[in-house]
Amino acid sequence: MLLKTVFGTMRPSFLVLSPICVFLGFSTSLAARSHVSPILFFLVLTGAVFAHISVNMLNEYFDFKSGLDFKTEKTAFSGGSGALPGNPEMANAVLIIGLLSLMVTAIIGVYLILERGIQILPVGIAGVVLIITYTQWLNRFPFPCLIAPGLGFGILMVLGTHMILTGGNSHLPWLVSLVPFFLINNLLLLNQYPDVKADASVGRNTFPIAYGLDKSTVVYTIFFVAAYLSILVAIAKGYIPGQSIIAVIPAVFSLYALSGARKYASRIGDYPRYLGANVAAAVSTPLLLGVSIING
């Protein structure tokens, strides 16, 4: 039971995001015709997954300590795992493992900097800062909170992977990283809809709290359009192959999630199929994009 509690705070069903974003950076490195070191790829992937575990566990710990876990209505996609309220004695263990996971990421990062050069240091520092500040600080500021998820998973993971595997930089990883940037921002944004009252009660000031759900849905729409427009522009400019149009297909999931946001607003948690569609868009789009780039 205790191990199950700790494992639950890792939010394992969401950990797939990290490998997919790393895979997208891997695809751009292959498109650059670089020789990819299996060891470097394994280290990048390991560091990304442990970074994700760390941010999940630290978020669970601080949500428990603030009392938020006792106020949110849990769904499969929002409100946290709910693991700690039933096993409060495991809180310190969750904190320690979350910090150890961050340490693993940092150690891997230092090795990669020594191996590939100082140019990846800003990416690493930005990632660590996001992990440390997300729950306790960024959630109190609507705009940083809005873009932090996409910045961490989208831009930093994709760009960092490309830079480490190729030893350089180019327009391509920046351009394709916009896709997970916008979609993962939307993933967290929509998941905040059911938790507005609970989040506000513990001092959070997310975008939906600060500006309301109607404006949040407008932002969701802008991000959704921007994500898929980025793919079309990249195809039109010849940065990615024409077959990458397949990555636009999951737009139907975002449209479905958007319809749920417009129809149910704060009650969307009662209809988890819309939140699930939002997850499907955020996961399948960069995956298909990466596959299409490799096969292009």
C-alpha cells in the first residue's frame, strides 16, 4: 500500500509526455542527418523522465501540505492523484523521492554539459527552475503558470534533446517545439477548470482564476489553432515533409475538448471524456509529428 501511494504520486499515466517530447527532439536530430549516440539518447530520456517524476511528486507534496488535496474533486485527469490524503505518513517520503529525482536529472545534466558543451546550460537551468518554482510560485501568477507546462515539456525538452544529440541548433527544433508548447499549455489549462474554487482557496492565481473561464476558453482556442497552424506553416515552408499533415488529424480531439469547455465550463470535470480528448491531442500530435519527420 505504501509503495502504491508513492508510485501514485508520480502520476505514471502522464509520464508518457516526456518520452514523446524527447522523441520529437530525436526526430529533428535525425532530420539534421546527425549521428545519434544511443548513450546520449538514453541519458536525455532518463533525465527527462526523472524531471517529470520530480515535478509531479513535488506538486503532490505541496498540494497535500497546503490542504488543496482535501478540497479538489478528483477526476482521471485533474485534481491530483489523491494518494497522500489517505496515507499522510508518506508525505516526507514523497518529498524526498521528488528531490532525489531532481538530483538525478541535475547529475545527468552536468554530465551532458561536460560532454556536449556549455551551450546547453541555459536549457538545463531553465528546466530546474521550472520544476522548483512551479507549484509554490508560478501557480500564483496567471501568465507564467499558463505557459510553464509548454515551456518545460515543449520547448526545453525538444530543443534540449536536439542540441544534445546534434551538438548544435537550428530553426527546425524551435519550430516543431511550438506544437507541444501550445498543446501541453492547453492540457494543463483545461485541467484547471474544475479546480478554480479549490485552487483560489489556497492562494493560487491561475489564468482561469484571474481572468475567468470564458477568457480561458478563448486562450485555449488560440493555442489550439496556433499548434496546428505551426504544422501547416512548417510544411508550407519545407521545414518538415508533406506527410506531416498526418499530425493535424488529432485536431479533432482538441475541437471536441473545446466544445466541452464551452458547454460545461467549470463542470467539465463531470464529463471526463472532454479532458481525455485534450490529453489525446497533446500526446498523439507530437508523436505523429515525430514519426512523420523521421519517415519523411
